[in-house]
Amino acid sequence: MVPVGHEGPYWWENAYADFALPTQIDDGTPAGAGGRGRYTISSASQPSLVARMLETLRVRDGMRVLEIGTATGYNAALLSARLGTDNVTTIEVDPHLAEQGRAVLASAGFKPTVVCGDGALGVRGGVPFDHVLATVAAKRIPYAWVEQTRPGGLAVTPWSNDYAATALLRLEVGHDGTASDRPIGDAPFMWLRDQRSAKGAWSDHVDRDAPVRRSQTAVDPRPLAEPRSGAEFAVGAMVPHLVKALFHARDGSGEYTLSLYDTHGSWASVDFVPGAAEYAVEQAGPRDLWEETEAAMAAQPVTYPTEQLWTRA
Ligand SMILES: C[S@@+](CC[C@H](N)C(=O)[O-])C[C@H]1O[C@@H](n2cnc3c(N)ncnc32)[C@H](O)[C@@H]1O
């Protein structure tokens, strides 16, 4: 990543393009070689996704909304324009971003309540909100978001685990202190600061010199490899810290190696070969990650209906 300034040739194209724009990297201090950034920790979200998330809220006049993740302030500005600044509270964990967001919002004529703090705890003043809108992803949904939303209101948040792609979760808050509903689409977002995933590539977490255990499996690995198969949410939830990497053959054969690993020294790989009845498995480290993964798949219905994973039990 390289910085792009106002004077840069692609400034306006980027500003109006329909993709997320990184706005802070490596907690403000670029950690890559030559002063380059490595990991995006804040961004202006993809405009079409911002619109979809706001539409999901179906706000009406007078509603009060708490946004988690102020960042650029753009989403808070849209909410303020619709609901009035008195009805909008936004919280940002990074002090520099919170201050910058507050200043940018003010310069655009909006003065919502901008709080600097951990949005996983919500914001006590002004509770309950009609809706809570998280613009940062959660692995474990903070209960404060449910507690601080009035019954009938919505907590809308990107949600996932280390294994699956991030889904947009729309939770309706009940009178009994629970919230339930279903994922309504994809929503790639960065994680809440305290729920970040381990950084680095597959090779950073895998000791290729560790003694390898070899076996064969008749379990088709494709649901594990394919995004949005449904299996990925279930398996990611049931096999703690599971992460995947895919390595496709470049010979047009359709073969690939699915590598599974945790960040504590265990890994497994399974070689998918189209048409094969069995697939080669290798494992190393203290956990039998492939057996854990197979067990998680076996515990799920064959067709992995995602809706069933989040409806109220
Ligand atoms: C994708 S950006 C949000 C985009 C923003 N809504 C906008 O309109 O520009 C996610 C933001 O969430 C912030 N964040 C991460 N963890 C947080 C937490 N625990 N509480 C509040 N903000 C958090 C990040 O610092 C980052 O600025």
C-alpha cells in the first residue's frame, strides 16, 4: 500500500469508486518495508455496502442510531443528514480517527455525538437506541449491542469467524433480551480491535519440518474450500481458530490443496483431485485438525442451510 494524497492523480476516481478505501494502516505507523503499510485497520467503506447497510435499518424520522466505527465519518454524516445530528451517536476506538472524524463531520456541518472508546461496550448515554449499526466485523457479537437496542430494534453487523467470509447479520432485538434473525448477504469488513485475527500468511504459521501424519479421506473437501457453501460458518464455529489457505494447481486440472491451520502450530492439508474417491491428507502439530474438521462437517446437515445457523433455538 502506498499513500495517495489530494494532489495524487487518482484521488477523485478513488473517492467516487465503489470500493473500500484504506484510510489507516498498521494502527497509524506503517510496519512494512520502506515505510509501506501492511494491514488496513480503518477504511472508508464501499459506498454500495454503506447504502445496503443503511437500507437494512429502514430508519424513520426521530429514530436514534448508534454507529460502531466512526472512521471517516461518512456513514455518520449520512445518518445525520437523514435523522438529524441529535439522533446519531458514533463511537471510534482509535483516538486519532475519532478526533479526525469529529472534525471532518463538523466541517461538513454535522455534529453527531462522536465518542472515543471501545464500541464493543456500546455507549451508555442515550440508551436504548432504536438501532445499532456496526461498521466493523465481530466474531463474538458484543451483548452490549443487544442490550442497548430497544425491543423491536435492529443490531446490524458484519459477522464471521476466522474461517468463513464475512456475512451481514441483521438481528432483531426481542423483549426477552435476545436477538435473532439471519445473515442477509456478504459484508467484508475489518475486525473489532479486540477480535482481530492473527496476521501473516499460511507459511508464517506452519512448521513444514514438524513430523507429518499421512492418511486418506473419503470426505469431499469442496464445501470447505468454496466460499458461501454454508459449511464454512459451521466448521469455523466448531473448530476453534481454524484458518484456511488454498493453493490451486496451475495446469488446468482443477486440483488444489486446501490447507487448514491454527496459529498454535497445528496444520492439515488435503489434496482435492476432481473425480477422485479419496483424497490425501497430511497433518502435523498437537491437534488433529483434519479429524476435528471432518467431525464438524459430519455434525452438519448435508446441504448446510445457513438460515438454520442463526435462528432462535
Ligand atoms: C470500516 S471502518 C468504518 C467506516 C466508517 N463507518 C466510515 O463511514 O468511514 C471500521 C472502523 O472501526 C474501528 N473500530 C475497530 N474496533 C473498534 C471498536 N472496538 N470500537 C469502535 N471502533 C472500532 C476502526 O478503528 C475503524 O476506524
